[in-house]
Amino acid sequence: MSLRQKTLELQKRMHNALEGGGTQAIEKQKATGKKTARERILTLLDPNSFHEYDLFVEHAGKDFDMDKKYLPGDGVITGTGTINGYPVCIYAQDFTVAGGSLGYMHAKKITKIMDQAMKLKVPIIGINDSGGARIQEGVNSLAGYGEIFYRNTQASGVIPQISVILGPCAGGAVYSPALTDFVFVVDKISKMFITGPEVIKTVLGEEISMEELGGARVQSEISGNAHFFALSEDECFEQIKKLVSYIPWNNTKTAESFPSKSPKTKEYKISSIFPTDSKQPYDVRDIIKAVADDSEFLEVQELFAPNIVIGFGRIDGKSVGFVANQPLVLAGVLDVDSSDKAARFIRFCDAFNIPLVTFVDLPGYLPGVDQEHAGVIRHGAKILYAYSEATVPKITVILRKAYGGGYIAMCSHHLKADFVFAWPTAEIAVMGPEGAAKIIFKNEIQNAENPEEMRKLKIKEYQEKFANPYVAAAYGYIDAVIEPGQTRNMLIHALKISVSKTESHLPKKHGIPPF
Ligand code: HXC
């Protein structure tokens, strides 16, 4: 055969493989508002940057007449490319080919590109759209999942791992996304569950739709399994592009620097955002925007546990991870979900050299039987562990309340924050003035001629003594009491001065966090 003939044969083979599951299956996919796997990759990556590998891999199924079937690419597309110049390894399951189900070779393709990502030290992005373990391939499918989960764990903290759920992700398949750093979902398209509606109906007699059981909203608002919620696939890809701009390629690098930009101080002016009445709530995201470059803030898990706010921004062109109590929701208390949410984010930032900026305004941990029984003790401990373990620069600003365990947990000096600043409005105490006065002045209040008057007097006395930043500052627990308008400058300085910070822990195989 001549070179020309061989080239034509290659083109023919490629053409067949690139057809995916065929016109009918592709039409069915599109009718549900979904792009095809290849379209997804091409939309997400820079134009002409995608290079596909293992296009000619064939499935290894022999039973149930599988040996007579041709499954192009075995239902998954793998390759490398860039997102605004940022290098990534990527795979996308092709639902038009055997429902994107995972057989032996399908899994091999995924684990090969994961190994490549770890070797090249670049992030891995997995687009999930699959009916789960390929039933015809039995234990080989299960083995494939196990190999993926193992690599997710090995890659954890070494390269960023991003999961995008653009279709069903059922059964044990959900555990690969759960082991990765960020899970993206799209309204009406993403569906994640371990056991589907049919099994639930059979076992428990309960009827529920796929959407209600594990749709994008449920995963974003209730379970907390998803980190980013979008209304369309295009919006989801824009979110991924934004995220990768804030994070480094791997754990030996820092995120890309951008030119410094001032915040939009007309829209986000601290003196207008922050209320004079100390009981009045405000949106802490506006405070973040008042200090962040160009007032840009990429919020993570926006819909889950909104009493704490986490996300990425830049200060003086450099990426930082913000963690902030949200006074708008439950007064910003720490509870089971908000502790989980913050702790995981802190660990991500620490693993990938992203400094942490913490804004504090909380009355403490949420009291109540529900929380105690849900394990607020062990969940609350996660945030203590994550901050204590983190060795990236840690800068804390106490805006208002820092009461009780909340004061300690929100990256106090005692957990080795590098800088703790407080606004003059800060109140640092074991508990709020009302509760405290009731306990320590119980007798005086009870025995007073006018107990109500006495109660108010004692609250005021306590407030004047403790509900300010100066007692903590007198012990050196606060490095500087600053005017709110100075916050950005102080952050810029603190980040600059701690750029070569190194800190190590006692030698150990690994810690045992309260998972
Ligand atoms: C083999 C599968 C498949 C699977 C779908 N297909 N899932 N083939 N193994 N797991 C095939 C279908 O036979 C069909 O092939 C094509 O994919 C499209 O599927 P449809 O059912 O026509 O599509 P749709 O109506 O959109 O329904 C999608 C679905 C449904 C909800 C995902 O296919 C479904 O319920 N599939 C099974 C889900 C499941 O129970 N998976 C196993 C989970 S257990 P044809 O040839 O007709 O086009 C698991 C264990 C993992 O994953 C454990 C790891 C630790």
C-alpha cells in the first residue's frame, strides 16, 4: 500500500471512530439539551488545542454478544489540551456509545490519562455522562472503577482534579467525583445517586424522581456534593475556565499572577456595607469584593451551607482563598455543614499554595440537639484541624463578633495564623454579652430591686470590658487594630511579607483528621 492509501485508510478509520454512537444516538443526546462528548471537550478547551489519544481502543467485552459490537473509542474520549493556555488532561464519557457505560478498556483509557496527568503534573478534568458499570463486562467494570478511585486518591493534593457531571452518574461511579476537588453540575442535566429511584421503590417503597433524588439543585443545596451549579453546559464551561485561572497546575507551583487591579470602591465601599448597629446583618461577600482585585470573587459551594462563604479572589494580582462567616445566614454560626465546607476548602488551598484570608464575624458554634446528634463535635473539629495543619500564609481579620470556640476556630493566632487584624468594631469574648451577663451576674440581677434594669447595666458593663478588640490586643492575640478602610493595604502587605513562608510539622506518616 502506498503512503497515500495508508493515509486514506487512517482517515477512514478515524471517521468511523469519530462518529460516536451514530446519528440516532446523537440526536437523542441533543434532544435532552446535552452536547456530545467531543463537543464538550472542544467547547471547554482552547481552539485547536485538543489532542486525542486512544481513539482506536476497542472494548474487551465477550459475553452477551458483545464481541459482535463495535463501540467507537469504547465510549470515552481522552486527550490533552489547554484552557486559556493552562494545560490539562481530560476525558469525557460518550453517552451515545453504550450509554457511556464503563467497561474494562473504557476504564483503562481513563486511568491511562489520569496517570499521564500525574506524570506531567497537570490537572485532570473528567466529564461524566454514563449509565455506570457496563453490566455485560461484570467484575471487569468494577475493577475499572477501583483503579480510578485509587488514582483519584493518589492524585489528591498533587494535581487539581475537576469532575463535571453532564448526565447520569450512578451507582459506585459517584465516588470518583466525590474523591476529586471540585464537582460541577448543570440544572436538569446532572443526576447523581448511589441507588436510583427504581431500587429505592423496590427496597423502601418510596417514590421519587431522578431530579428530586440527585439532580443538580439537590447536589448543590442539600447534599453539598457539588461545588458549582450552572443553568447550561456553556455556563458550566465558563465556570471551569474561571476556576482554573485561580489555581496552579500542581502542588509544586503557585497560581498564575495577574496585573493588580483596584476594587470597585464605588459599588463596594466598606463604610457603606458595614452596618453601624452591631446587631444588623450584612453580606460578607460585599466585604470580600471591597478588598479583592476588581471586586471579583469566585464563590465555591454558593448554595450549600451559606452561613459560611468560601471562594477565590485575587489581592494585588495573586490568588487567595477567602473563608468568611456570613452574618446574613444564621448569624454566620459554624455548624456541621459549614465546618465540612470550610475545612475541605482550606485543605485544598493549603495543598496548592494558595494563601488563606479569613474574615470573622460569628457568635460561635450552633447550639441544639440536632447539631449535637449530627456530630457537630467531630465535624466542627475538621475546621480546627484544617487551619492548624495549613502552612500557607494565613491572614485573619476580625470584623465584629468572635465569640467562644468560633474565635479559636476561625484561624486565630492559636491555630498559627501569621497575622490577625481586628477592626475597632471587633468583639472578642467567651460568649455574647447577654449570655455572659446572665451567668456571671446571676445573683446581682436576681437580688436587684429592678432586675431588668440591673441586667441591662451588667450587659453594658460586660460589653465595655470585653466586647472590643483591646483586651485580646493587650495579650498580643491581635497584631493590629486597623481601620476598616486599611484592610486591603494590610492584606497586600501581609501577603507580600509572607511570600517565602515555610513551616513544617513534626515528622509523621500522615495525620488523622476527624474525617
Ligand atoms: C451497559 C448500558 C448501561 C450499563 C445504559 N446502557 N447503561 N449498557 N451497562 N450500565 C445502554 C443501554 O442499554 C442503551 O443501549 C444505551 O446505553 C442508552 O441507555 P438508555 O437506557 O436507552 O438511556 P436512557 O433512557 O437515557 O437512560 C439512561 C439511564 C439508564 C438512566 C442511565 O440507561 C439506566 O438506568 N442504566 C443503568 C444504570 C445502572 O443501574 N447502572 C449500574 C449501576 S451499578 P442501546 O444499545 O439500547 O442504545 C454501578 C456499580 C459501580 O455502576 C460500582 C463501582 C464501585
